[in-house]
Amino acid sequence: GPGEKEVGATATRWLVKRFGELGVTFDRILTWEATKHTSKELWRNVPLEIASVASFYGLPVSDVYGHPQHPWSVLMRIARPSDLVVVKLDIDTPVLEASLVEQLMSDANVSSRV
């Protein structure tokens, strides 16, 4: 959230470690961060083993289908049905987060990819 020193790196580090223990490696990690940060702030706590597969979008997400920053629209463009997709949703705007969760749960095309 705003002012977070590690810019979400703690949760990402945990996900990578935990899935790694299960034999799963990530080939792509997408993150959105509405709070403005310098590149140095964004990357300083990113584990080296994921730096080459991580992408940061320095823009807030949208819950409007088709919007360039709508996570489910992005997911539908890049993920194949056979891909393993893990979603960690933590948005500091509860109404927006609830809307995205509702979309994920109610849209079979999207939920079938997660």
C-alpha cells in the first residue's frame, strides 16, 4: 500500500519461495502499483531469481473490461488455458478489489484460467 517500503516484494518473495518448494517456477510475474515509486524502489527488494520474469505497471488497475490496466483482460490476452496462473490480489481500494473478485468468480472464461 501507500508508503510500503518493499513495494509488495515481501508477498512476492513468499509466493516464489513457497511455490518453489512445490517445484513450481514462474515464467512471468505481472504487478500493478498505483503509488508512484522510483525504479530503484521497485527493484531493490525483488529476488534475483524472478527479476528477469517480473514486469511492473506503474498505474492503478481498472475494473473495466477491455481497459489496458484491467487485470482479467490482460490475463485473457496472455494466458493459455493450460497455463498455471496464480493471482495475489491486494488493492488498497476495497470497492475496486471487491469488483475484481466478483468478476473473477462470475466470469467462467476468466476463472477457468486461474
